Amino acid sequence: MTLLSHLQDQFRHMEWADAMVWQAVFASESALADDIVRARLHHIHLVQRVFLAVWQGEFAHCQDSNERQAAIAPWVNKGSELRGKDLLAWGQSYYENATPYLATLSESDLAQPVALPWTEMMAAIIGRPLATSLLAETLQQVTMHSAYHRGQANARLREVGAEPPSVDFIMWIWLGKPFAHWQTDNSQ
């Protein structure tokens, strides 16, 4: 197993887990109507998208902090108006772009530095310069960040009376690394 193949598996798992959570949401009217569940899922999909934009060079033209702030500003509320089937479709469509992007990568690409447009803002918040992040590290960040907030969404599902799915990475392996199944009964 190479680092690249492992990261590609992490992304396949992430898509499967996202789809499983969405199935649980659509299986419960209370979950589908819950603003906290919606906010968690929106945040997951928004962060996935902004990192993909970084990897694909959308912010590469930014020369200074003002340009970076201006470029990132439209992302803050992107997709925030979406609900239900529309938010699910927005989340699913991320993978239509991310999966082909991952297929273009080589092992050597993973060691390339990645300039995140919000680095200066974060450095100001924590009060020190930040170390350079590599492509492999930012790819891993997206999968871990998504898992963290997916866990929050699952906890909220239980709070509103829904049954959260078991979406651990090891469960995905035990099930034979299934592909994502995005179709839900109410999303047809």
C-alpha cells in the first residue's frame, strides 16, 4: 500500500460515510427538519469543497493577504441556502470533481507544499507563524475533519430520535470497502 492509495481509500470511505449519514437523515423526518443536522452536513461539504478549490489552484493567483481574504470571502456562505435534497446533491457533486482530481496525483505530488488562503488569519489567531502543510497532509485533514463533524451529525441524529449509521473506517473495510450509495427513499 502506498500513501497515495491509502489517501484514495480514505476519500472513498469519506464518500461512503457521507452517503450513509444522508440515508439516515432522509429516513427520519425529525432529522431532515433539524437545523443543527443541516448545519453540520453543510459545514462538512463546504470544507471539502474549499480544500478542493485550493488543490486545483483557485487561489494560486492571490499575491497578498488582501487578495487571499477577498478570494476566500465568497466561500463563507457558499451553499448555506441549500436544504434537504439540494444540500445532499451539493455534497454528492463534490465527489464528481474530487475523485478525478485524486486520480491525477502521483506519490511525488503528495510532498508538494500547499498554500492555504486562510493561513495568515489562523496565524494571527494562534499568535505565531504556521508551518507549511503538504498536499498529503491537507488531503488527510479533509478526511479527518469530515469524520469529526460527521460524528457530531451522528450524535445529533440520535438526539432527534434517528438511528445514526456506523461509519467507522474499519466498518467500511469489514464491509469490503463498498462504494457510496447516495440514493435515498425520499431523494428520488
